[in-house]
Amino acid sequence: MIGFATLENSGFLFNIYIGILLAGLIGIVIISERLKPYLSALVVLLISFITSVLAIKGISSNGLEFFIPGGSFIGDIPLRIDALSAWFMLIINLTVTTGVLYGIGYLRAYKPIKSVITLHWVLLVLFQSSMLWVCMVQNSIAFLIAWEIMSLSSLFLVLFDHTDSKVIKAGINYMVQMHLSVAFLTVAFIWVYFKTGTFDFKGIGTYFGSNANLWLFVVFFLGFGLKAGFMGLHSWLPHAHPAAPSHVSGIMSGVIVKMGIYGIFRVITFLKADYILLGEIVLTFSVLTGLFGIMNAAVHRDFKKMLAYCTIENIGIIGIGIGVGLIGLGRGQNVLIFLGFGGALLHVLNHSLFKSLLFYSAGSVYQQTHTRDMNQLGGLIKKMPQTALLFLIGALAIGGIPPFNGFISEFLIYSGLLAGIQSVDIAQTTLMVVSVAGMSIIGGISVFAFTKTFGTIFLGSARTELHHEPREVSNIMLVPQYLIVLVMLSIAFFSGYFIDVILTILNGVFNVNMEVENIDFLRYSLVLQHISLYSFLFFAGIGLLFFIRRAITRKREITYNSTWGCGYTAPTSRMQYSGKSFTKPLSKLFNFVLIEKKNFNELKNNEIFPVSRKYSSSYLDFWEHWLINPAIKYLGLFIDLFKFFQNGRIQAYVLYGIVFILIVFIGTVFNLLH
């Protein structure tokens, strides 16, 4: 039975949550196939409600703490819900709720065997709870168990279409890298245990208080960075997201990568020194991550892979905020802490919203067209107008364009970089200036990338003839997307409320005692409030114009004609710009990073009458091409040296046993083995 150190009402709610989880998992297994999705959605909603109540209590109070008996070895397992945990728990619940609702409609097009559907919904419910456990548990062994459950449940969700060899390959890639993450985290936690003698997370603070902070933080950063998808630690993302069902991709991009960000934030709360050095390292690495992610997103034509690289870009933006906040801690400047950490935490929420929206919209396109290659699409705005609108809203938000929510968090991070320029240290000033330039380039290429994607998929004419006519998806798939848009607009219109919440979190976690009435924070808050007001007026003006237009044209006959072709109509849709042609100049400019693989030699200047030829190209991941694939190749060659041991001869296997027995015997005789 679970015992609680404090707050009996919260303990009662937690017991109810555990009961709903267990009953829900059993119910999904035994209920009829038709009702499994709806029961899963009900369980997710109930879990979201109860744990959100706990999270809100954690933000509004000084935090909740209760314990699970863990035996004599690891002791009682503390579950702590402070403001930081609560923020991530609320984001998890919101994203998984929209994901499970969207998944009900998305999976209707699939007719897999009953056991696969059952396993999928069971894993989705378990996936939500495992992420919640990661945010609550503060015992290293229990944390690693929750982390592993989260990784394995998401792995099998990715492997939903397990008959596809590419999906299996993506799953293996994901599994290997997630276990590398566990290996780094295990090393870090063992390091802390041997120095402090405790599995409680408080031991991390004890270690940092009496030892150098740099190297242990780096080990933690590698472990959590693999989950988050920082550059060089990211290579599972472009494979896992396209392979997974779109509602799973939306949840993974929206929140599972944020579990890595949560881990980094959690470790930062225990730091005692080296703030500026770590901030400079994280800031530099994050700017490079953002640039790498968005450049790759711009050139890829698989729209789900493109969105996966955009996730890497936004992890870079969040990392920039974390770097600014660390420098603020080192310099004792609350404004930098607020703008850096506050902007990063708000961007965690914003990214979970617009990225899940984009993946759901992309999933709608894939469900209706059965292709992820944007070069085979076009003109879908006429067939799927609501999906086109939703994707456009997500694209504008992720580009940081006002009046959408992405601008709010990026404004804070930009402001943090500009405030950080005012430093007596020339190195820090230079780093901040370069970071501002880097974020500007990231933003510009982001707009470029989504202009290409939206234009290629939804505008123009169809480039290929599809197997069936696309049409708008069902309401059960549209409603959760509109819900996301509603939350996005609430952040854009009422940014002041979210700023207050962020300040409460920072005050509770970092004990910096920042007040919103302080003139340093008030000026940023007032600017955002004005932006929110103008955003509302902008939308209201557009709505008023549409209302007037509708009132004027309501009784008029509407006729449709072909678009004016400037005196010339292209004889074939293949003469349109494609995703490839749109980004060709960019890929040539950055060809040292954007490695293009072609089976075609470009035309020579003197080749006036070229012969018929075929052309295909794809872009390779820089880190996979130059580091990961060669390492795997040489590792395979090394392992091949020992293939002779497994030769299929029974005599040889018997001989191995005899040799082993002789080694043990000789070692015992000469006291070599004890």
C-alpha cells in the first residue's frame, strides 16, 4: 500500500489514479474491439484530469511529496510534484489527450489483427503514465525503471506497422539509442550513489555542493540529450517519426523529446557552480542544433521526416533559452533567468502544441493520399480545406510569426540574448551576438521551409494521379486539432497569464524571488500584453471582414473558373515548382552539411542534345553519413573477426567447454581464482 508523507488528499487522488490505470489496462484487453479506442480515450481523459489536479496543486503550493515503500536496498521512493514537474505533467496530459482522440479516427483506416490494436491502446495508456512517472519519481533506480517503460512503450507504438521492414529498422535504431541514453543516465546515477550513498535525487545536489559540476552535468546532458534530440544525439528522430502512426508521432514530438528537456532542467536545479561555463556550452551547442535541424528540414521532401528535423530545430531553440538562463544564474541576473528559462519553458508548451498540430495535419494528408512524398502532391487545399488551414496555422506558429503563440516564447528568448549582450565579458557578448544571428537565420529558414511544404502539398495542381480522390478527414480527427488551435490562441491573446505562471515556476524551483511588478519584468510583460491585444484585434478585424463579405455575397450566385494563367497555361502540372527545385539553391549553398545522394550526373554546358536519362536524389544526414554509419561498419568488421567461433561444429562447441573447465581447474590449483 502506498504511504504518504504529506497531503493526504493528494495521496487519495494518486491512489484513485493508480486504480483507474490498472482497471483501464485490464478493460482494454477484455472489451470488444469496437470499444477499445473509446475506453482508451476515457482512461486517458480520467488520468489526465486527476494528475492535472495534482499538478495544479504542485504549482499553487510549495509542492507535493509522498513515498512508495521500496524495500531495504533503495529505501522509500519519493514522488515529488513541484512546479517544474507540474508544468511538464500538464503538457503531457494535454498532448496525449489530443493524440488519443485523433488516433481514434486515424486508425479507422487500418484493419490490423485484434491483438495488435489491443496492444497499441494498452501501450498508449501506459506511455502516458510512464511519462508522468518520469516527472514525479525522484529515486534514481525507480526513475530509470520509469524511463525504460517510457522508452519501450513508445518503441512498440512506433512498430505498429511491423510488417514494413523500414519500420522495423527505425524501431531498432530507436531502441539502440534509447538504451544508450539509459547507459549514460545509469553511469551518472551510479556516480552520484558512490559519492553520496543515496538514490534520492537530493544526492545530486549533495554531490554538486562538494565536487566539480561540469563532468557529471555533461554525462547527464548526454543521457537526456539523446531523448531530447540535440545535434549528434538526434539520429533516431528522422527515422522513428515517419515510421510511427501520426498520432504517435505527434505525441512523441510534442512531449517525449521534452522528457529530455525536463531531465536537463531537473539537473540544473541541483547545480551549485560552473553556471556560466555550462551556459556557454549549452548555448553554443543549441545554436548549432537549431541551424542543423532547420537546414535539413528545408531540403527533405518526406513531410514527416521534415517535421522530425523541425523538432530538432526547436529543441535547439529551447536549449538556447536554457543556456541564457544558466548564464543568468552565474551572473546573478534575474532578468536573464526569467527570459532564458521562462522562454524555454514556454516554448516547451508552444512546441508541443504546434508540432502535434502539424503532425496530425500531416497524418490527415497521409491517410487520404497514402504518400509522404510532397513532390507527388499538390492542390489539396481544394480537397481538404480544413486540414490545409490547420497546417497553415501550425506553420505560421512554428515560424515564430505573430500573432501566434510561437512568437511569444521566441520573443522572450530573443530578449534574453539581447539583454545578455550587455556584459563586460567580450567573449560572452560575442557569443550572444552570434546566437542572435543564429536564431535569426533559424527563423528565416523555418519560414522558407514551411513555405515550400505548404505550397507544394496544398497549392497548385496535383502532380500525380492518386489511387482515390482525397477528401476531408472525419470530425473526430479535426476536433482535437481545433482544440490545439484554441490553446495556441489563448497563449497569444492572454500571454500575461502564462508569464505569471512561468514566474511562479521559476520562483518555486530556483528560489530567485522574482515579482511580476518588478520594472525589469514589467516592461517585457507589457510589451507582450500589447502584442496580445494587437493580435486579438487583428483576428477580430479579419473575422469582421469575412462577416461583411458573407453578408454582402450571401444571396449572390457563386461561379468558379480556372485561375488566370498570365496568358499562358502550363500544359502539365509537372512544370510546377517542386519541393526539390524550391530548395535547390539552399542545398547547394550548404552542401558541406546537406549531403545530396544522386544517381544522375548534371548536364554539362556543351551537352546541347542530352540523351534520355532518369534522375533521383535524396539527402543524407551529416552525422549518420560521416560518423554513425562508418562506426557501425567498422564495428561489424571487428565482430566478423570472431565468426569462426560459431562454426556449426558440435566438436568445436564441446572443445570450448573442455577448455573452459581446464582454465577454471588450473586457476583454482594455482590460486588464481578465489
